[in-house]
Amino acid sequence: MLPFSDACERNKAPILEVLRGVFADRRRVIEIGAGTGQHAVHFARSLPHLSWQPTDRPEYLEGLAARIAAEGAPNVAAPLELDVLNAAWPAARADAVFSANTLHIMSWQAVEALFAGLPRILEPGGVLAIYGPFKYGGQFTTASNAAFDAMLRERDPDSGLRDFESVDALARSAGLVFQADHAMPANNQLLVWRSR
């Protein structure tokens, strides 16, 4: 039985519509936190001009590899191990990085580590696209996002919806310039930065 996420299944089509434009001139994408692999196989199949490199922590690699073996397109690479808190990142470079539904389940320390590590894998002029729910100016955009944040923090006090402004500050410190904020279904956003 392959790992499965209902959220991935619901959001893959609207995310793809934005990525068609954002990644139109890209060649290679590294996905951080590829999880079940549903996004990786769907996006790679739909964007055949891209080479898609999924990554995740060790405990998710077996299921991720199984999904790619069963459903992957020729442009999806075998998954690589990447724990953002580990100093040893894979020796991979790309002109785009994608991550979905990760920042709110990571600790803030891990979010900081993710952005600090980006210059190691993202080429100059590269694009970063991050999907998920965010707060703005410390405020939730909807009551459902506030409830989601409370549920996350009850499960893990280090998790929770992140402030856009705090995330953008980390991006700027990693040499990234904010480009676009795409409103997505179910009170999510797809945020885009470009490296200088």
C-alpha cells in the first residue's frame, strides 16, 4: 500500500496551475519534504521539461521511493535523503526549489535551517516556491486557519502557521527577493521568491 495524503490529492491541480507559470523557464526542481510523492509524480508528469528531484527525511524515503517506482515519470529522480537540521545536505543543485505543507509542521528551528541551507542547493537566479497556510502581520486570515494552528500546536508546540513576514525575513537573509503571493483554495498560499 502506497502512502497517501488526501490534502495532496486535493491541492495538486491548483498548485500545478501556478507552477506552470512559475517553473516555465526552469530546468531542475528539488522538492523538500516530498512526503508521499503524490506531488512529485503529478508535477513531473505534467511538466515534462523539468527534472524533478524529491527529497525527505529518512523515515519517509521508503514510501516515497515506492510511489516513484509505481507511478513516476522518467523525469522524476530517485529520492534523496534531506533532513534540513542535518548539516550534510545532498550534493545537488537546481534552478528551482519547491516545498508544500512543510513549514507549519516543522519547528521554527527547522524552518530557519531550511532557509539557511537554500544557498547550498539553489542556483543564482533560482526560484523558490512554498505552498501552505500563513499568517500575515501576526493575524490568521480565517477562523479555520486559527483552528488548524491550535490543532497543530496541541499536537506539537513547536509547529504552527508561520508569519509571512518572518518567513520573508529568512528568505531575504538567504539572498532571496519576494516575487509573488498566489491565493490558493482552502485558505492556502503559494509564495514565490527568486535568488539574487
